[in-house]
Amino acid sequence: MSDEYISEDEFWDDWGVIQTSDGGMFDFDDVKDEPLERVWTIVDTGAYEDENWYAMPGFHIVNKLGYIMTRREWTSDTPDAIYFRHEDEDDGERQVFIYQYRDASNYKAGGMLLLYGASRDVEEDLIRECCDADGCFVAEQVGVPALCDQLFTFGGGPTDDDHAFHEFQGLRPATAEEIASLPLWGGLRDLTCRFLRTDGKWDCSLSPNCF
């Protein structure tokens, strides 16, 4: 990636960013036949010290999140653009990440994380794309609190019914009651990036419930 970038404001205000009808990113099939000079690949650097999302002219594979288009065409000397600048400050917006643990006997334990940060309506899709075909993920791999111990009784531990996976159920704005009752866990942006860095590859050995 280049060291010089089109600023986030300039990119959105002057380049005419085109997204899907619901404000998300395009898939490859959506843009493969469009003029190349109007297609950009949205990427995450994969580095914890840089959690911005960047728009790179043309098609790219590494750390790809999706594609957008612009009304203005890029040229061979057009630099990358900052598509979304990560801000650590709490903007006052609150979301809830909803998930559950279900053991082999179908006993369930539910969980919710209260997150700060406004949603751009793409985070839920990005997280879901990183989960396996059943919407499952390894909680320990992304630093999400495991729920399986809620099913342990009488001080016991994991049994043959337990396993490594939790189920992602959704992401939505938090209610006033949830904001008042749930501790603030962290940022929506940070959690999304943790899922993206797995590249959809889940390591069951990171869970103490993996036999």
C-alpha cells in the first residue's frame, strides 16, 4: 500500500462512492463486468496498530473485505484512499453482539456484548462471513467470553457434550435497558477486525473444551 492516501472526507465527498442499496460492499460477481477504473477493493491491513479500512484501485486479494465503485475514474497514479478511519473515541453509539453456546445435548447458554461505535451496516455481514457454514466461531480465538461454563453444574467442568464452538446470532442497536444493564465490553470496529483476522479459519485447540 502507498504512504500517501486520499483522505476519508475527500474520498466520500469528491469521488462519488457507490455502495450496495443497503449501504454495504459489493461481491466480486457484482463488479467483475464493470469498468475497471471505477472499481475499488476495500481492505483491512491485518495489523492491530492500523485498524483503518482502505480503498485500493482495482481488484486485490490480500485482506479483501469487499468492493465499492466510484463515479470518478481512477488513473495509474491514483493513490489508495482511506475508506473508513478507525477512531478509538467513544462516539456514544451502542450495539449488541448476540451469541450462544449449545452443547451436544442441546443445552444452551446465551450471551450479549455491549459495544461502542456506530454501525455502517456491513459489520454483521462481515462477521457472519468469517463464521463457518453453521454460523459458528471459536470464542477464545477472537477474545469473546466463552459461555460454556454456564452449563457446568456442581463445580464440574467440560464433558463429552462440550466442544469449541459458539454460534453468532446477530448484531443490532442496543436498547436503553441493555445500555443500562450491560457492561461496556469494547468497540464494534475492534470486534469486527478480530473476526476478519481469522480469515474464516478457526483453531479449536484454543478452546479448553476441545477434546
